[in-house]
Amino acid sequence: ELLLTHLDGVTNTVQYSWLVEIARTFLGYDSPIVDPRDARNLFERSVSRMSQPDWTEQVFQQTNLDALFLTNDFDDPLEGFDVTRYVPCLRTDDLVFKLDQASVQQRFRQATGLEPTRLEEGIETLFTHFTSKQARACAISLPPDFSPVRPTQSALKQSLDRVLRGEGDAEDGHRVSHGVFYLLADRCDDFGLPFDLMIGVRRGVYEAGVHQGQDLFDQRTSLDLYRRLFNDKPRVVFPVSVLTHSQNQELASFAWIFPNVVTSGHWWYANVPAYIEADTRARLEAVPATKQIGYYSDAYKLEFVLPKFNMYRRCLARVLASDFVIARGWSETRAVDLARQILRGNVERIFRVAR
């Protein structure tokens, strides 16, 4: 009741439309707005329906959902869930940027059975564990000023030793981050995994923000920082996400030129129909159809999947109708085939998920 009385100021936003669609689809709510006077009714409906033992299965069926791609911490045992339905992914932010922390070092020991000084062996162990559990990708979110350069083996060892003793300076920290990052890229190459790069997030900008409501983008980032990586690792597929509509042209151009760069979704602040539609139009005009992953999004709850993907599908349908069926004379069948490829076909091929 308290929350709904404060929604008037956001009824114009797409996020509010997700709430309405969730209420209408899963709770049988029949109003185009979420009325604060219906708060108790909605609450009671949600408790009644979501406590049903087969609720998860109902949401899967209503969403027409086959599987979800997770992002799992490097020390996740990956137990207790169906890995064909909830597909694991090795999320590596902590390994790259927080290895100086004692807690992360201890997690590394527990996950690998090795000391952090044996970094390369430990990362190999993690990849073996994750791929044995059907993991289909490695992933990381990256700050706007990260520019990976592979250090020499001796330089990495010296900096790692100092960092683990608590004696490392900023240069040592950067060298370890770059070294770990390249070791991950090496293992992606060895294990045949795509390396998802989510580029440009500046953490903790709004210090008083709620969890995951503190981070913003930084316009100064550029994919040029990764050109050495893309050149060095031609066999690794890099699905790349950027935070802003303004960086879409650069991403489309990199995917146009580099055989191993793939455009991936519309991340965070580009996850708005006005930006999605323009970015999708540009990608469809510039990037080969085989090199586009149409959409992904954080879900947090199963019910979030449907309204977010519906938002993207509506944008995609408008672009295909206007730019391909009307402007180019494509048949509707051909346009739908293209939509299916960038929504499903490329995902199944790049991440080796057969459906």
C-alpha cells in the first residue's frame, strides 16, 4: 500500500509498464494501471498464486520459456538446480578486481583447493568445474577505464606475490587485474567458451542509492581499449554489451570489422524502447545477422522475463515491419525468420545450447 501510493510519478515509464504487465499476466489483474486501492487485493492474489507448488512451472509455461542464463560467482558449487533449465555462467568480476581482498583469496582456496599463488592452475580448475556443470560462457562487467594489457609471466608473479602479502601498490593491482583477465581469455580459448564483456559501468556513483541503484555509465569509455584483446584472441567469441545508446555505433562498427565481436543486447540504461528501437535498426542495417544477440536482461525474478522480452519483441517487430517488409519488400515470413535468428538461433549456436 505504501509503495503503490508513490507510483503516480513513474506511471509514464517503461518500468511501470512491466509492473502492469506482470499484474495482468500472472495475477489476472484487469486494469491498465495499478491502483493503490487494489494493493491488498493484489497482495492476496500474489500470495495465493505464488505459493502454489507448481508456480515456477506455470510461469515457465505462460512465458514460453525454455531456459535462463545465470551469472554465477566463481565459487558457486552449482548444485541443487537443473543446469539444462538454469544454464550456468562463470562470472569473474571478483577474480579480476578483488583478488587483493582476504575474503576473495579464501573463496579461491575453497573453490579450487589451491593457494592464490597458483593462480593459473586455480583458474583452470574453475573452468573444469563450470564446464562439467554445463556452463556456456564466462562473463565480466568492466569499468570504463579498464584497458587490458597482458603482463609478462614474471611481472605478473612478482605483482601477485606483493598483492597477496598486502604490500602491492596501485600498479601491482592493475597488473594482477590485467593478468587474471588474460588468463580468463586464455581459458575461454582452451574450453571453447564465449567471453561476455559488459563494458562501461562506473560503480558507486550515487552513494545513497539502494543495492544496484548506485551505478551509472561513463561516456569516456571506448571499445578501442579492447582492440588488442580482440586481435590476440581470434578464436574467442566476445558478445559485447555497452551501457549507452550513444556507444551503439561504435559497437556495431566493431562487430562489423572484427569477426569475433558480437553485439549483445541493450544493457541497463540502453534498455528503454526509444533507444532499443534505434539501436536495433542500426545493428540490422550494419551488422551481419549471424553476429547479433538480440536481447538479454537481468530478471531477478522469473516474472520479470516476460514483460522485458515483450518490450524488445515489440521494438523488433516495428523495425522489421517498417524497414524490411515495407521498405525492402520482404515477406513477413522472411522477417520473422530474421527475428528468430537474432532472438534464438544465434544464442543456440554461440552458446552451444541445443533446443
